[in-house]
Amino acid sequence: MKPRHKKMAVIALSVSALAVSVVLVLNAFQSNLVFFFSPSQVAAKEAPIGKSFRVGGLVEEGSLKRVGDGTTMKFAITDTAEVIKVVYTGILPDLFKEGKGVVAQGKIADDGVFYADEVLAKHDENYMPPEAAAALEQAAKAQKTSFTQ
Amino acid sequence: MTINWFKYASPASFYFLAGRMVPYFATLAIIFLVVGLYIGFFVAPTDFQQGEAYRIIFIHVPAAWMSMFLYVIMAFWAGVGLAFNTRLSSMVASAIAPTGAMFAFLALWTGAWWGKPMWGTWWVWDARLTSELILFFLYIGFMSLQAAIDDPKRADKAGAVIALVGVVNVPIIYFSVQWWNTLHQGASVSLVQSPKMATAMLSGMLIMTLAAWMYSIVMILTRTRLIILERERHTAWVSELKEGVLE
């Protein structure tokens, strides 16, 4: 082995050893790297109940209601399996819509309602013009009706 | 005919070769930039959920890609320099860092500007954003470490260690949106799936990426030439260059 090959082997070895240790560390911190919990995880008591944490999912269709003062909102976050009721006072981001992604930060009270002090919109990776989106929606509706028939 | 590649590993011949290449890449950079921006602003349609705000992707995505890609290239050349003691490789690595840092900063900054109206926040500590911030700090760390050491040979070695250690961060950035729940959305474009974007949007983004590539090549070649001049200032060919003997 020439010295420079030896040197190269040492470099390759150290980088791979480092990569392995990083993988192990990230695995160990898996739960801390999660930005939000799904309603199912909350139902399974995997979320830190009693402390402030984030819940993420879709805003349930037809669940958004404004109460009293007009700045307090009630809605539900769902992952299609479990549902969490959320109460939030403040300004909602532009992309907040029923049926779209959302991440809310707050605490679960004893009554099982999630009191959020921050609501963020999470959108998906699809980019298309409105006409294409409308066409897709039409197609989905048509498919739904053909299934029920 | 075989090309003697080792000839261009000598800083002196690379200096002249790079000087001849710069104008071509600069021309390409300008062409791609003009075409890409035109498509981005006038051809690509409005997005169905984000409206006009999505147009940030024409800068944001190329910048984020370049910041990751340049880091890998920088680590590669720094590693080659460390293993084979080739001076030019280390100089190229040092020349890449500022451009990479600029792109990392641009990705973070445009992301924050877009995040406020779209997500409702400038910044969150999710895995994608945090790992990209670490990438920016790695670039800054590489540059400050090299700047802090006077002896170029030792500076190259120390920088190479940082560059190689930091390279594990790049796959973390890329896969963060798959491995963990993040606020940042998943990849719209990947090698294994068909793109989840309208064609006009995608072509604008890819042309802007080519522009970012060409710009990076121009900047890196130019900066490498400056580093060569600085480090070889005591050699005969640089003095000849100064006196106008060499062209």
C-alpha cells in the first residue's frame, strides 16, 4: 500500500465511522426530531400530554366554526383515523383551509380539547394551475359517484 | 490522442485554462437566467393553493440544491487535497465555500420570506430547516477556520477535516422530509418519481437551476484564479504575469 492510498483509506474509514455514529444518534433522538404528532399518536398517548406539543394533520371538512368574538376559531384536526378538537384565538395563515394540512402548537386540557397558541399551515408538494386542480377535483368527484353506484 | 490531465493540476496551467473558460460559462449563466426568470414570471401559471407566492421556488429550490451539491463537491476536493497533497484541489475547495454559503443563505432567507405568508411563521425548528441552517454554519465554519490559520497547508488540512465531517449533513437535509414529520413539504421533484408540478413551473425551475450552476462555475473558477495568484505570488510565472511577459 502506498502511503497516499493508506491516507485515503483512513479518510474513507473515518468518514464512514462518523456517518454510522450520526445514524445511531439520530435514531436515538428519533422522537425528539419529530416536528408534530398525529391525532392517532395523541390517542395512543405517545405525545407528551400535559406539556406543550404540536399536532399535525388535515383540518376536518365542515369542522371550522367561529365563536363569539370572531377571532376565536374551533376546528378539528384529523388523520382520517382519529380526530382532535382544537380551539385557537388569533390570525390563521393564508393556506389554512378545510381539508388541507395544518400544524397546531398547544396543550390538551382535561376536557380533551387542544388549546392552540400557534397554528401553521402545512401544504403538500403538488404545484399546478387552478384549472388543473379543478379538473382533478372533478375527476375525483366523478370517481366517487361511480363507486357508490 | 490522450489529454494529459495532470498538466491542468498545476496551478499555473489551470490559471490560464480557467481564464479561457470563464467567458463561456458567464454567457450561459446570463442566457439561462434571463430565460428562467422570463418563464418564472410570465409563462408559469399561478398555483392553485399558494397563488403567486409560490414563485419563490424559482430562486429557493435552485439555491437549496446548489447549497447541498456545492458542499459535496467542496468536501470531495478538500478530501482529494488531504489524501494526495494536491495543492490545486484544496484551492478549489476554498473557492467553493463562499458561493455555497451564499446559496445556503439565499435558501434560508427566501424560505423565511415565503414561510411568513404561507405557513404563518418565519422560522420553525423542524428537521429540514434546522439541517439547512447547520449546512450554512458548516460553510461559515470552514471559511473562518481557514481564515484563522496563516499557513495555507495547515489551513487546507484543517478545512478538509471540517468539510469531510460535515458531509454527513447533506443526506440528512435531503431525506429529512421523508424520515421525520416536518412542516416543510416533501420533494416535488426527485429522480425516482414523476414530478408533482405543472410542466411550465418545472421547466422554469430547472432552467433557473442551470443558471445557478453556470453562475457557480464562473464564481468558483474566478475565485480559484485569485487564490492561485495569491499563493503563487513568489513564483517566476506570476512575476512574469505582473510584468506583462505572459499573456
